[in-house]
Amino acid sequence: MFTTHWNKIGVDVKINFKDYLLNYLANKAGTLSLEILKAIIQCLLIIIKLAWLDDPAFQKIILDLQAFSQLSYNHRMIAFITYDSLIKEMDYYNKNRSLGQNRRVSMHFKDAALGEILLYSLKSLSPILNQALIISNEQQPALELLLQCLRVISDCFLFDFAIRFDETAEGTICNQMPSAWAPIIGNDSLLNPVFDVIFKLKSELHQILVTLIQSNRHLR
């Protein structure tokens, strides 16, 4: 109903609703089931996408989630789940908007926000990996957070940089990454932790990570 009457709702009301959902996630972190959590995040991100170009307050979600993630492990997990869902939402053709509207929002998101998400995720990966390497096999939260961080990094690289929205295209399409990403892609200190996960993670923790990936496939 909110999206059906979208054009009749003022920007201030949309901002207040966005803030309410974000504050609700902050206050209820660790107490919500994954199903309810993802439903709330989806509502939040539909508002963010539809209003992305209406006011800078909606684009500020990128920095809001960085601050949000500093509160606790649960908040950090929610932040990465939200980043993951946001990238997918921005890479998805919304049937309530024209092709041109979808392209403008997605292209602006790509230019203004996607690189910031990638940079934050890469910077976060090393401390998360270090924590995962020192915990015992019975404690999996750090590995689950590691997996979620890796998902966000993967989504950043798999984003449709050309914003084709062509569901009929077949075969592999080579995406052109933004030139603004050159300092990130060329920074070994940022990318090395990714290769550490692939090649250097202790075998027993690697197996747990593989198990987590397999068990979470249905959640994507």
C-alpha cells in the first residue's frame, strides 16, 4: 500500500519511515528471526531505492550502516546483510518504475555508493578474518560474519555496471568496472585478505565456511 500511493506521500514522511525502520533494526538487533529481519530490511530498501534521488537523506544509508555496524556483532551482521540486499535491489528492475527511472537510480548508486560499500567491506574483511582464525570450531559467529562480508564484496564485483536490465541476455557479459575503483583494485593491502580467505584459511575453518555457504544458499 505504501508503494501504491508512493507519489502522494511527502518526502519528509518517507524519511521518517526510513529512520523508523533503521532504528527498529538497531533496537531489535539479535532478537529478530532471520525471516522477519530480512522482511524489514526489504521494506527499508524498497523505500531507499524508490526515493534514492529525492533527497540525500536516502543516500546517507551507506554511512548510516557503517556507524550502525560499530554497535555490536549483531548490528554488524545486520549491516552486511543490508548492504548485500541493497546491492541486489539496485541491480533489480523495479516494475513500478520505467526503464529510464530504474537506470538513473542504479547508475547513480553505482557511481556514488557502490565503491564506498566495496571499500568498507574490504577494510572490514581483515579483522573479521583474524577473529575467525583464533576462535574454536564450536564458535561460528565470526565465520558467519566473514561469509556475509564476502557476499557483499562478491555482489559489488558482479553488479551490472552497464545497467542493462536485460533479462533475456544469454551468456557471460563482461562488466566494465568504474575507473574510480582503480585505487581500490590496485591496493594489495585491501585485496590480500580476499586471497587469504581463499588460499590461507586453516583447513578446518575452511570446511566450516564451506558448510556455512551450503547451508545458507537458500537464504540468498
